Amino acid sequence: MDVDTGVDDALAIALALRSPELQVVGITTVSGNVDLDQATANTLLTLDVLEAPPIPVVRGAAKPLARRAPLTAAHVHGGDGLGGVRSKYPASSRQATEGAPRFLLEMIRRHPGVLTLVATAPLTNAALALQEDPDTMRQLEGIIVMGGALRVPGNVGPVSEFNFAVDPDAAALVVRAGLPLRLVPLDVTERVTLTEEALAAPGHDGAVAAFVRDITAFTMQFHREREGVAGIFLHDPLAVGVVAEPALVQDEAVPIDVECRGELTAGMLVADLRRRSRGQPTTRVGTGVDAPRFLERFTRHVLG
């Protein structure tokens, strides 16, 4: 997993660790929702709450490839990235190491053709690994990316989704690399909403469910006030769900690229949807989702 742990990354980590079909062999961190230090600390704390076994956590890029001004999402995730509740939990004794791109390449070499990278963050780490060793990156069994907006508006601008907008150059490098890429865009993630009612349902009374209620309250308030949505979009957990159960999301093969320099469009997912497109389909992009089935999976594994 490659994360910039804010609220929905923490939920994605929880789903990954509690999905019996999956084995998490490592987590890399990157600046995005919050800065690199905070994202890493949040990842370690989440592993503590989950009582996870020792899993390597490796720090990666503290800034985008080329963009100078950092873009974060504290207004959505809270100043600490976890809804402002980190002080309720003890500091983790787990330690992170350095060198995420190198670690990712080493893990692929250990598991050629069988390792899936789930990227729920800006793609800076993956892009750096590509620049170092593109042949090894192509030995991934798959790369699932939460990012982009195909036929719906963006969430940080009219057309740009947050992860791609933070580091458009990295996103462009990854989508152009010929990797076995499956994109989970806003088109599907904004159809899966965890509500306050679901969190308060009987049987959701364990430590992990309490943690989920704590960290989501701030973001739920943001969505209620700014978006008119009664809940939190499960952007990042859906990317994990796709690995465990690929049929949850229906997708189509589309020629895509990413706009890097537009004043109003940096980070825009550009899909060539012409009937007689000259481009070759490069990526499978999510266009439909079985939301009830995914929400049942999330509730059963994370809150149950």
C-alpha cells in the first residue's frame, strides 16, 4: 500500500488488514493529505489500533516531483489528518524506515508477477520507482490507483481529483508507463458513502469501530456542510475492495493521460472517448460500482 494517511487511507488500511483474501507486505508513505511526517505517524497509529503484526512502514517523498507549492487537505481531514483526535491515542512505538521507492522495487523483485500495489495517495513514490527501474515496476501483477475523475467533476477544482492534482507529473508518468493499471476514480468512489447511521448500528462497539467513529466525525461534518452529503466517501477503501473482489467495480479500457500544466486543469484525467480514437486503451477505468455489496464488505470486516 502507498498512502498519505488521512481519514480514508486509515480506513483503507483497516480494510486491507481485515480482508482475509489479502496479505499486506508493506506500506509506503508520501506527502498528500498531510505532510510526510504526519502521514507516517498516522499510519503507525492506525496499525497500533488494529493490533497489526509487524509490517514494514517506509517513508517516501516529502514533496511532488516538480510542483513547488504543496497541496494538502487538512480542511477535509483535520489538522492532524485523523479528524483532530490523534491526541486521544498514545504515540506509537513502531518505527518507520526510509526509502519508499527502493523498498517498493525490492518487494516487486521478491514477488515478481504476484504483487499488487494499491496507491491511495499522490503517485510520487511510484513515479520515482519508475524513474529508477521501469522494468521492475512492470513486473507488478497490478497497480490499483485511487485517482482521477472521468465523467464527473473534480474535488479540488472543476476537473481535477486531489491525488492527481497534488502531483500531476507523477500521475502522468505512471499512466504513460504501460503498467497493469486499474483506476478507481471519483466516478465510483463518490457512490460509496459511510453514514453516521451505519457507524451507530448495533454490534459496532469494538475498539476499531470506535476509532472509525472518532476519525470520521470531522470529515462527515465537512461533507455535510460543504457537499450536502450525509456521510464520508470511501474513496481509498474502495481501491482495496477492488483487489479483494475485482467485480465490485465495473470498468472499461480507455486511452488516458494527465494534464500537468493547465492553470485550471493541472491533474485532470484526460480520456479520449471519441468513437474513432487514435489512441490505444492504456488503462481500465472504473465506471460502475456495486455500492451495497462493497458497503456490506466494509461494514463486516472493519466495523464488525
